[in-house]
Amino acid sequence: MMRSLYSGVTGLRTHQTKMDVIGNNIANVNTIGFKGSRVTFQEVLTQTLRGATAPQGDKGGINPMQVGLGVGLGSVEAIHSPGNLQGTSNTSDLALEGDGFFVVSDGNKNYYTRAGAFTLDDNAKLVAGNTGMTVMGWMASNGRIDQNRPLERLEIVKGDTIEPVATTKVNYSGNLNADSTGKFELKSNPWVLTNGSNTARLNMALEPTGDFNEYRFVISAVSGRITNSGGRVTPNITGSIQLKSDGSIDNIGLDSADTFTISASDDPASQIGDLVIDPTDVSALFSVGTDKLALVDFGYVPNDPAVTAIQVIDSQGNEHELTMKFTKLGNNQWRWEIDAPNLEVLGVSNGEITFNSGGTVQNVTYLNPDRTIGTFSAMRFGVPGDPDPLVIETAFDKLSQFAQETDLKRDQNGFKAGTLDNYLVDTRGVVTGIYSNGLNRAIGQIAIANFANPTGLLRAPGTLFEESSNSGAAQVGAAGTGGRGSIKPSTLEMSNVDLSQEFTEMIITQRGFQANSRIITTSDEMLQEIVNLRR
């Protein structure tokens, strides 16, 4: 029997197998996470008709003579190149960018897949929609994920509640305006001076100096004249006024040591009197003769305190609003005080903050409501209906005092009880719950596996793979580590089958099959000729 006849048969078989693989690839062109396969051929047994002969003397060597006996399958390998990504509006749809596989389990064994069309079942477990297998990972404990624990089924329980946590810390940061100061002015201007028929009018301009509650004053004659102790006419009298934080006078001083006399005209007989300044007499801060300027003749509006409201939580989850007020007392000196209208103050409620020349906090004092030094730095409040006091440590060391607008920030802990409303998955596979109290908290993390040889994996039904002796053991970890690729949420990976490539391979396979069938036909005709030799 002719060897070519059997060679043709092997060719038909192998091309038929290749066509089976191509057909399967094309059939799964729209299968999510499907990985196409390719077929390679190899020559099978050969028959040696003559062995090789080495060169001898002047005679050259002779090559061996061998006749092949057909073709066989070299391999059928899965191609793990990535498929195109398709966006969806489903939060639980996930795709992997890069290498790696999702880990799913039937309860007895782990499988691996690139098809991330996940959903929640009636037991709140995250499952693969096409197989019902549960997605594996690590569940969080109080928002913390331990990847050293064994893999477990991921559960996302809508309506799950988290217990309230009382506020224990409030940290303030931001800026208090170093230029903050009050407003000080003369209510009636000019100041009218009289002495009999002699009248003079003085204008007093007040401008802040930049130091807290310090103002420059400039007194000039609107009518009349001002002379100094030497008898010379002077255009104005200058000095400064320093106020306390409550608007009372701290000090008034002239820039000059001269004595200034106010007259109605150049006539010596029109003299009204000398300007006298007495910062200790609130009824006559400035006086000329019988005319006086009292403290009540000036208007003082204190600088607006910086006020910020905070919401704190007690141990039962009730919310209370407190108001923190910062009031400037002097250069680099501020008072802080807390107002808690619905709580009983049991400890410190106010204090002072001293800044250094560089604008950073130098010292903080904590005072009781009666302004005595507090035993503890934490604020303590009695809560109606709660036997446990609300104790809150308050820190001010991150505050600054620069010459720019006041901008206060705070960072605090504590939250009310909340229920799980929704969830999101990030690129690392962390499932973050969004709760009704505004808290975002980690629920769990999806595990990703990769293999030393992904091509060595065994296919299983439902676009699944399982380990084989040549794939290597699954190396399980978090997405984005160890070459496992990252997760793209609300996205699915489509099949990596290239139709143009598959159709080209189909044409080549068809022609190969035809050629091998022709070998059989031709070999049969040759055998027929041998049979006909008897005629």
C-alpha cells in the first residue's frame, strides 16, 4: 500500500481538527472573556530508507534518505491576548487590563476566568452571572482588609448597618487673618471748639496701623490754627491710640513732646486753649479748654470673630451642633471658645492661642468656663439621656496666622449609624460601600490570580480555566501588584477572536484539506493502475 495514501489521511484529520478549532473561535466571537485557540501541525513518523554515511578519504559523505509518513497535531493552545473592552452601566461588571484572572468557586474548587459579568444573588454574594460561582476575595473587618487571610466569598449586603462611633477628636487647621482688627472712628467730625466768641474746628482722621486695635490719629485745623510750644504754626498734630479688645482705651500718645495751642485766628486774644490728652479719663480723652472728647464720642466696632460650626456624634449616634469661635485679643493672641447650646459643659470650653512671629502656633491654653486652668485638654460635655460624657480632644497646632483671609478647616472622627446604599469597585478591586450617613467604607477586595504559564491552563465550561500540571500554581494577590493587571469597573472584556484572521485561517485550512484529499485521490488512481497491470 502506498505511504502517500496514509499521509493524505493524516492531513485530512489534522485539517479537520483545525477547522473544529476555527469554528469554535468564530462561534464564540461575542462571548465575554473568551480566549481563542490556535492549532499548530507537526510532522509525524518518518521511515529511514538509508542512513547517513560519513566522508572517507577523497570520497564525500552521503546524506540520509527518509520518507515522512504524514502530519499530526503539534498543539492546540489558548491565546491569552487581551480582548477589546466595552463599557457598561453596571457597577458589578469588571474587566482586567493586563494579565490575571478573577477567582471564582463552586464551593469545592477554585476556577479562573476573565469574564467579569458579575451580579449579586439573593444571599448578597457576588457571583459570576453565567455560572453562578461565587467571586473570591477578602472581606473587610471594620473597613480594614487583610490579604494574608484565606480567600473567602465576597458578600455585599444592601441595607447592612454600621454602628455609630462617637466623636473623640477635632483637629483645626487653616488660617486666622493676622490683619484682623476692629473699626474705630469719631462719631461727629469736625470737633467744634469755642471760647466765648472764638470758634475753631478740628478734623480728626483715624487709620489702623496694622497692629491689633492701634490707630493713627491726625488732627488738623478746618478753621482756626494750631501752634506749638515755640509759637510756630503747625499743620497737624499726630499720634496713636491703642485699644483693648473690648474697645476701652489702653493708651494714647503724641508723636511730639511739644505743647499744642488751638486758636480761632492769628489774634493772640482768640486763643481757645491747649490740647490736653488723658488716656485714663474716659470722659475727657482729648480736651481744649472746656471742650472735651469723651470715649462715648468715639465709635468702636470689634473685629468679627471667625466662627465655624461642627457636628459631633455622641455614643448613641445622635448629632449635636457646636460652634467654635476665634476672637483676636491682641497681636499674635487669639481666644477660642466653644458654644454647645444643647449640651452640659463639664470641662474646658475656651482658651487662648499664641502665635509666634512666623505665624505658627507657639502655645495653646485650655480653660474652664470660669477661666481657670483646665485639668484636661479635652472638652467634656454631658449628653441628655446618655450616662457617658462626650469627650473630645481638640487640637489647634495646624492653625496659622498670616496676613490673608481667614480660612478655617477641620478634621474630625465619629459618624452616625448608617445603612449601605450602594457600592463601587476601584482599580485595585477594593469594594467600597457608600452608606446613608455619608461614610465610605471598604467592604472587601476582589482577588486576582496569575500563572507562570497561562497557556497551560485547562479549559472548563462557562469560559472558565483550571490549573494543570504545566500552568503552575495560582499566584493570588491584589490587582495592580505582581503583574496581575488592574481592574476597570463598569466594563467587560470581549472575546479576543479576530474574525479576519479566523476567516483567513479557514480559507487556508480548506485548501489544505482539498490538497490532502487530492493526495488520496491520486494515490488511489496509481493503485488502480497497478491493479490493471494484470489485463
